[in-house]
Amino acid sequence: MKIALLNCEPMPEHDPDEAPPPPALEQAGHEARSIAWNGHPPEVLKPYDAALLRATWDYYHDLDRFMAWLEDAGAFPSILNDDVVPV
């Protein structure tokens, strides 16, 4: 499975969730890549099977834009929260 790990640019401060994908994903045979929601159009998610909300810490600065981005992105992969529950 190809998984997009959603974050933001720039990160407001150092965050462990901006680190490389957890080794468990690779060990389970998944491919994961970090993608900044505010640095790419939603179409960037087309090749992914799922998108995991991971470190989108700036969303509340422009909640309407973030919600619109998620709505548009939802047309592509499944969007999951950090508990791996569909949003």
C-alpha cells in the first residue's frame, strides 16, 4: 500500500511526526512518503492508497482552506486520522 503521511510546511517547531516513516510501515510492505498539505494541490494524492493525518499542525490558521483541501483530497485515497480511523 502507498501511504501519504500528511504534514505542513514549515513545521511550527521540531516534531517527531515529521521524521521519516515508521519502520513498521516498511516492514509490513508499505511505501510511505511525507507530503505537506499546504505545499501541494490535493491531486498529489492520486497515486496513494491512503493519506494519514500526521503533522498538519497549522490547519487552524486557515481552517476553511484545510477543510476544502481535505474534501478535494478525499476524492483520491482514503484519509485516515492518526488512530488509523477513516475521516
